[in-house]
Amino acid sequence: MVQNRSLGSKAFDASNIVLLLVVTLLCLLPIWYCLMIALSEKAAVQAGRVSFYPIGFNLYSFQEILSDPKFFLSLWVSFQRVLLGAAFTMLVLSLAAYPLSKTSKQFPGRNLLMWVFVFCMLFNGGLIPWFITMRNYNLLDSVWGLVLCGGVPIFNLILITNFIKNLPEEMEEAAKIDGAGPWRFMFQVLLPLLKPVLATVLLFTMVGYWNDFFQGMVLSTREESYPLQTYIQQLVVSTNLQNLANMSVEQLNRMSKLNNDSLNAAKIFVAMIPVLLIYPFLQRYFVKGITLGSVKG
């Protein structure tokens, strides 16, 4: 049935569209500004003359990053970390959230175990004990060290647990009547229903692994073991005399056209590209996963 809309209703919709466009532009502005800084010449960047368009267009900052073989090594380490970490985290969280979604009567140790998880979320053993533990398990300079050290995010565990609690209990009862055990129910019935929250948690997990640089600094003693964020965090325009003496004329010419501001802007832009490519495929699950997993209905 088509209804005639009032002028006020149309004006309200138009104002909402304008507001959303303004918010979108404000969100895109920092990304655009970083790109313009990265594409501008050294003098313009240092003088603060770059705004919405590049001044003295060049690709020196991106060439500096992409010309280093260590960039591709660190990129490969980050890809391994994200893929292995996402798979490990999703498996562990799914296996833990299912029993934790039960009542204390169904799972007698549920409350104690949940309090242990929450305590670990609020408090940790400290940086030095953590490093000693990782070293004792021979996880330094290993991608598995970068994966396992943050492989069980408790907030995401609570999110999935609360999502499962919102599902009708009658589904599991019906599955039991049909002869399905807990493992079959989980993998054939429950996991397909968890697509929204699993996609949301997957996005959180991948972004967390991709953006983290501190763990790479602590757990990697060789530059070849750096993930991408650690690599670009320590990449600066070095101008000490020892480096200058070992540089060719071409390298000196390139270094004279670079500065840390444009290089840092190029780092930020390069590092955000994979996340920007992944997010559109998971966005449709994002809001539903957050709202249904945030509270227990």
C-alpha cells in the first residue's frame, strides 16, 4: 500500500541523508589527508601547505617502502599471523562459548570458569612474566608466538556466548530427539546460525592481529620475523653519517626527497588497505552480530 508522505517526513529523510553524507566525509577525510601527504613533495609537507590535494606529486614514499625486500617478508609474516590467528581464535572461541552458554545446572563448572575468563580479561601477569613464558616455550621469532599470545580474546568470547543464549533452547532438544549429539549439533546446527556474530568476531580478530605492532617488537629479535606493523613502525628516514657514507648517489637523491611525515603517511595508508578490502564483505553481519551478542534477552 502506497502512502502519501508529508513534506515534514520528506524533509526529515533529506536531512538524515545530508547528515550521513557529512559524517561519511568526515570519516574519509583523515584517510584522504594521509594519502595527500604521502604523495606530496618534502618541502610542501614540512611547510604544512598540503591540504586536499598533493603538492609536487610524487611516489617517493611508496617507492621507499615497496623497494625494501623486508617489506614483503613482513607482509608475509602478517598474512600468516592473520590467517593462522583467525582460524585458531575462531575455533577456540566457538568451542568455549557453546558450553559457557549453558546454565550452571547444565554445566556445574560454568560460573567458576566464566569468572576465571573475566579475571584474565581484567588482569594479566605482566609484561616480563609473559615474555619469559613465551621464551621458555621457544616462541620467539615464531609466527606461532604472534598467534598464541592473543589467541583467546575474552570480550569476543562473551559476545559469542551471549549470542548463543539468545537462540531458542528447543532447537537443541529437537536435535537430541533426532539423535544428534553435542558435536553434531554444534557443527551442523549451531555454527550456521552463528554467522552474524562469527563474522563480527572474525573482523575484530583479523583487525587486531593486523594492527598490532607491540608484540612483534617484543617477540621478534630479527627483522625478518617482524610483522608488517612492526616493520613500518620502525621504518624511518635515517640520515646519520654512517648510512650516508654507504649510500649510492641514487639513494642519496631519493633520501633527499623524503621526510618522516610523508613516509609515516604512506605507512598508514598501506597498512589500512587490507582491512578496507575485507570489511565490505563482513559489514552486513556486523550490526546484527553486535546487537544480538551484546545482551542476553
